Amino acid sequence: MRSLIVPVFAAGGAALVLGCRPDRPEAPQAGATSLAGSQGPGWEQDRHDDPVVAEVGGYEVRLSEVRRQLEELPVFVRMRYQSPESRREFLESWVEFLALTWAARDEGLDRDPQVVDALKSEVASRYLRDRVDATVSTRDAPEEWIRSYYEQHRHEFVRPEQREVRQVVVRDPDQARRVAFRARKRAAAAGADPVEEFTRLVRAHSQDPRSREADGVVGRFPWVDPGAPPVPPSVVEVAAGMQSLFEVRGPVPSPEGYHILFVSRMYQPIDQGFEEARPFIVERWMERERERLRRERIEAILARARVEVDGSVVDAVRSGATGRRPEGEKNP
């Protein structure tokens, strides 16, 4: 049995990763295959420009592969591999990774359903990134769309200092006074986390389902977002006048009950002109364009693949049944 790892370089191997070419390596043994299949046609022509730096279970690790792995690292990580010594360490780590992959395949783990599903997920994601996302460029963003977005969402780029306000809503006035007393006491308690303490009051007492699902968050005040959810005018008036972090107000009466209000966060004012906001808006356009093109590509693939869904099996899955059709029953 041939060695698991057969390096074809010694002390000068790190220089190879830096771009220096070693002596021409020996030809691989006949029948050697990659971890993902054969080396592919035309490898003989590539040998001079893309030499082999190591072999793992018959798989040839070429210089281009090592370089590609380095280039795909985040910039701040790639900076760690500037010296010949550090790049050799990177190569050794990559070879160890390939050896583990080789061992896993040798033991049949590459056929494990979870591994297969993970591979399918990665392939599908890579397909969309390469075939769709990569086609969207910042240069394609329409100027008219960018300006229109800025005008319609000006509140995202120009707004005063705001306070995030949370609330506990109860129906009984006596209970409201007790909750307000506890909220003030807990907000002033030494060593306590006022936001966490108020959130506990929300979960224990609030009778407003919408704000309770958001741990009591009502919104930012003063409001500048035209799409903000409706809030009773009495609550808006009091919330707009709250100034201090962890400040508690209330109970504030409204048709919905009695509101105990709490400032959980402060937001600094923002004043971004159109040109300052442009990069963010262009990125938003790119996200939407990628999503649109992804949907178009998926629909086209579904049509080309002539996908058919067995409704009876789908219904069985929904009902928790096995999805097995009675013998003799055919597709409708």
C-alpha cells in the first residue's frame, strides 16, 4: 500500500507556494485518481505551469490548488501567511485536511446521507453564487432607482436622536401601578441589567400580543418612519418626551389599556446626504436584483427539468403519514 502522504518537496517547499518552481516532479503512478474523481484530461499539458506539491492517497495536490485556497481566505486571515514558514504551515494543514477527507472516503463516510445532503446544499449555493450573483454588478444599478429609494426612505439616512421605547400593557389600573413601581425600582437597582429586568416584566405581565412578541419594543421616538405601526396618540406623546436611558413613565392610559413605558436604547442622530448613502442603496439594489434573478433562474430550471410532484405523497407527509401509497394505486 502506497504512503498516505507523499510530499514531493523538502526544505524548499514553502518557496513553491510563493511562486518558485521546483524540479519537474515524477509522473504519477498509473490509475491514480483524485479524491473527487480522475485528474481529468489534459493534465500532462498543465504539469509545467502547475506542478504537483504533494500527493494524498493518490490525489495530486497542485500549486494552483494551494494558491487558490490561500486567495479564498479572508484578507485578515491571509495576512498571517506572508512568510515562507507560515505558508509551509498552511500547506501542511491543507494536506492534513485532504488526508482526513481521503480517510473518510476510504471508510465510506462520503456516502453518509448527512454528508450527501451537505454537499447538495453547497453545490446548490455555489451554483447560484457563480451563475446568478456574480452577474450583478454595482455598475448596473439604475441611477433613477437609487435616487427614488433615497427620497422614499429618507428617514433611514436623516433622522434626529431617537430613543427605543418598550412597554408593558395591562388592562387593570391597579396592576398597572404595581408594574410601574417594580419597573422603576428594578431600573434603579445597583448591579441589575435594566433592559433584562424590564423584559421580564413584559413577559410576565404584558397583555399586548404584538409588542410582547418583540419583548415590549414599541419603536423609536420621535418617529420619522412613515411605515411605523400604529400606536395610541397618548403613548406617542409621552414616548416622544422621554429623554434619559432607562427612564420609566406611566401608567399612560389609552383605549388599549395602561402602558408602562421604558427607554431601552439611545440612537445617535444621522445626517447622510445622497452621495454618502449611495453605497448602501446600491448594495440594497444588488440584494434585490440577485433575489429576483435567483427566482427567475430557479423557475426556469424547474420548467426545464419537468418537475412533477405527487400530491398524494405531499398530503401524507403533511399529515405525518409514511407517504406510502396502497399497493395497486397509481399516480393520478
